[in-house]
Amino acid sequence: MPPSTPSESSAPSPTSSGISLRVNGETYALPVDHRTTLLDALRERLDLTGTKKGCDHGQCGACTVLVDGRRSLACLQLAVATEGREVTTIEGVADGDQLHPVQQAFLDLDGYQCGYCTPGQICSALGVIEEHAAGWPSAVTADIAPQAAPAPLDAAEIRERMSGNLCRCGAYASIVEAVARAADGSSAGVRGTEVTA
């Protein structure tokens, strides 16, 4: 009896495909292995090295980017899963030579030391400001009832919302101040919020 041949349906599926990534307003077509993370696609395939590889396990936040305006850890996001979505990295935050208010606040208030975590911190801060403006509560928000007024973006709120981004140099006090200043000056942020680190 001749050995059976595998049917067409049981043939292995391809492990790579061509995708189209929209990053910082530009579209890139590239073939990727299906296991390629967004972080590796950005750094190794598109030469966008501002997004940092820290732990590669989703625990440090150094690789934080915005996907459709929401924070995402690029080391845990597959590149194929971002097809058709808008990815913003640190390279796409500024408007030409004009720094974004969050970048300017980090610069003015020394919200960085070695700078390795700073791109992820800034992208996360952008997400924090938008989430707060949209009324999303955090774990420290006292009143989460739908009719409640938005909680002020105070130091406790900022610390909680930024807690997924680690700074090995310990610039946390300045990061909190920078996020507060940027939120205060942003149309999306809470104006007049006084923050003490």
C-alpha cells in the first residue's frame, strides 16, 4: 500500500507575507515574518530607532508607540496586526523643527537623564493626556461614576497612568512635572492643574 500523501488543506501555511505599514504619516510596504514584532519592524526594517528595545517583554515601556492614537508596547505588538492602522513613533511627534509641547516640557524640566526611556515616556505621556481628556479613569481615580466630573490630572493620577514606563535613572519627579505642564498647555489637557511631585 503506497504511503498517503498529505492533502492540500493540511499543507503548512506560509510564515511570511507582505504588509503595508503606515508610520508617522508615510506608508511602507515590506515583507515580514508573521512573528516579527512591530518594534523589530520599526527598528530593523524601517530604521526608526527612536523606539527603544528595553526588556523585550512588555515590562519597561521603552518601546511605547501610539497605534491609532492609543499607547501600545511595540515589543508585544505583531507587525502584521498593525496593517491598516496609524502608528506614531517618537520620530513623528514633532511638527518639523517645532517640538511637540510634551517634548518641550521634557526638555525644559529635565524629564530625562540618559534619555534611553525618553521616547517611550513621551509617547506614553501623549496617550495619558488624551486618555485623561476623554474621561478615562485610572486605578487612583476616586469617583468613576459616569456622571462624575473628570478627576484632576494631579501627581497621583500622572504617576499611576505613567507607571508602565520605567526610568532606570530615576527622573520620575521631573517626568511628572513635564506631563503636568504639557497637559496644562494642551487643548486636550486640564488647564490650571497644579502638580507637585
